[in-house]
Amino acid sequence: MKGIVLAGGLGSRLNPLTKVTNKHLLPVYNQPMIYYPINTLINAGIDDIMIVTGGNSAGDFLKLLGNGKEFGLKHLNYTYQEGEGGIADALSLVEHFADDEPICVVLGDNIIEGNIRAAAEDYRKQGTGAKILLKKVHDPQRFGVPEIDGENVLQIEEKPTNPKSDFAVIGIYFYDKTVFDVIKTLVPSGRGELEITDVNNHYINRGEMTWAQLDGWWTDAGTFESLLHATNLVAKTGANNLEVKSANS
């Protein structure tokens, strides 16, 4: 299984900070934000990783992360997304890298307390289709919300006024090689983006979607409020058992 960290976009909700840097290079407590999704993949046993970046600070990812040596990786892969075409558009850029293998996709501003190793192992056994991770939240209308019937996901609704559950679809997804064919069938949403919810609903309609509930806390860090919340959570409890040595240590 290969790992993808989606770290493109313009981060407009964090202006003016993102006028001078990519959102995913901002600090969350004592580490750059991008460290956390990379570590999520490594903790799941995934060491072949591509970073999808964008904007005016793409070169700073290479300066910060290099070849991944500080994470214990042999190398890191990079690609560039132009503009803000959405999560599914960014994912379309990694088809050659995936090379028909299953992939685990982590949004670059998603931070979790624990790890996803059990979910990754379950998906490896599943073999085909897709898998999403869910977390109960107090404000599901802010997120993609699944309608669930036992072990089945019936549909996912993006930012619903009347959520059908109190679960949110967090930004960690598992897909088989057909995801790239799915993306090619998508049409842009009202905000001009290719939506990951449409990808997930495609798998649901095919009867090829499973789900698991994430243990521990989860947050994104894409707004000033959630960035502060993420920093406080990491400062208090830690996240991902993150240990990255500096180049000089």
C-alpha cells in the first residue's frame, strides 16, 4: 500500500498567514503541520509516500522534508497541484505513483491522537473497494456526514443542514486502483472542485465501501479556531507518538 498526503490548496481560511507560506507548513505546537499526516502513514506501516503540494511555497516542502531521512524513510516523492481543483483533483495527480497498488490518503491538515494501523490492516485484508474512517462530532453539519445502517454506509452528504448521523467522515481514506477511473467520471461541484464525497458515494453505490470508527481524538487544522484547538490537543496529550529528529541531532 502506498501513502498520499494532500497538502495543496491556497489555505485562504488562514489568511494572512498563508500569504507567505503553505498552510501545511504552519506549526501545530512544536512541529510543522505536515509532520503529522506523514507520521500517520508511517505508523500504519506505509513507507512509500508522496506529498501533493501547491501554491507559492512548494519548494519549502523539499527544504523542510528533504528525502524523508528524518522520518526513517529512504525517500519521499513530490508532485504539484496547480490552483484549487479540490481533493479529488489533487488525488488524480498520483495515478502513476500508485502504480495499480491500493493507497491510503491523508489530508495534510488532519491530526489524530493515535494511529490507523488496525484500519490499514483491515483494508489490506479487504483487498478491493474503499474504506473510510468516521468520528462522532458535536457539529456534523460542518463535515461530510454518512448515513449508516449497521455495517453499511448508505450515502454521504456534504455539510448537511439536517445530518443523518453524528458521525463525520475524517480526512483519511483507503482506495483501490479503480479510484482514478472514478475521478475521471466526476464533474466539478458548485464551487468548481472535484469532490472527494462524490468519489466515496461512487464506491457506496457499487457496494464497495466499508467504514471504521477512529479511536482517540481527531481534528483538522484548517481554520484559526481548529489550528488553535489542534495545538492545544497536541500540547496536552501528544499525537501519533511523533518523534522526528532534527538534522543536527
